[in-house]
Amino acid sequence: MTTEHEPAKDAPIDPLDPLARLDKGVSGIDGPISRYLNRPVSGLISSRVARLPVTPNQWTYASFGCGCAGAVAFAVGSPRAAAVLVHAGALLDEVDGEVARLKGMSSAEGALLDMTLDRVSDVALLGGLALGAGGRRLDWLLALTAAYGIITAGAMKERVGASGRSVAQLQLAEASGGNADRLLPFTSSDGRLFAVALLGLLKRPRLALLWLAGAGSLRLLRRLHAARLALSDEPGR
């Protein structure tokens, strides 16, 4: 989530410090899977690899490679191998930002690279799931629905962050409605990838598509409502 060209002026942050990772600016707050499952593991990894001559961007590319390899594994009918690769990619996606903070190399350019490769990996993974589920018209429709929800909800979050509003507050607001909204924290990137990995181990790629399409659509609707409220006081609106 960084660029290696210019180190940040801020002091490095301990990736194991829960207060340091509560609100990640435009990235928002960690979901429950990241907070309670991925971060404890990735933090230990980061603290050991931060001294290696590997840049944060290179960890970003490694995460991207694992995600794309997982997509290929789903497509060729190896869902359990795909599950391992997807979860490894999710862990490395935490490592890049943690290493960046430990090395004092966090930057907007690196965050842009991370966000771009994450979305490309998401779409590749949906394509792999659709092929692995049988490649029927329904499978591609579910993949398209999930992709629309993931990409559009992400764009809304970036728009709110770019306006100077709190993305963390947006995430809390969108999940403050009825009982169904309690699922929303599990539909962020960490929750999506964990669900894909779990259902991959169970050899249920179509069920993964159903979850991603349904949960993504719910998140999109709730985020649209929360984002409109957050931006309603902009001049000229």
C-alpha cells in the first residue's frame, strides 16, 4: 500500500497496535475478519519481514499474484488450492501496509496501487468462481452482480473520503440499520475473501458467488443511502 520512492514523514506505526489500525483514513476501519483473524497473523509476519530488502509495493504485487492464482485455481476446478491462495493473498494484503508503516514509507501513490490491484484481483476472482461453478448463465450473472456491487461501493467510499468526510463514520452509519445490516461488516474485502476461501474449502464456488452477489448488493444500497447523507451538506448540492 505504499510507494518506495519517498518515505513518509510520520514515525513508523506498530502494526500490532490496535489503536493504530482502528481508522485507516480513506481505507476506513478494519472488518471483523481482519481485526480478529488476519491482523494478528499478518502483524507477526510483518514484524519479521520488515527488515528484509523487500519494498511494500513488492508485497502488494505478491498479494495480487496470490489472488490471481486463486482465480485460476477456481477456474480449473481446484477450489481447495484456490482457497489457500486466496487466504494467503488476503494476509499479504495486510502485510504490505503494515510493512509500509514500519518502514515509514506510507504514501497515497502506494495506496492507489493497492486499491487498483485489489479491484483487478476481485474481478479476476469472480471470473474464476463463475468458471469453477460451471460457467452457466446464472453463474456469470451472479459474478456480474457481485462485481457491480464491489466496484461501485468502493467508488462511493473513495468519493466520501476525497470530500474530507470520515470513511469510518460512513461504514458505521451504513451498518446501523436493521438486523440485516449486521452482516455489512462481513462484506468488506476481508470478509469477502474469507467467505470465498471457506466456501472454496467446501467446494462450493456457486454458493460463494451467491453470497458475494447478495451481500454486495445489500452493502451497495446501504452505502448509497449513507453516502448521500454524508455528502448532503456539500455546497451546491
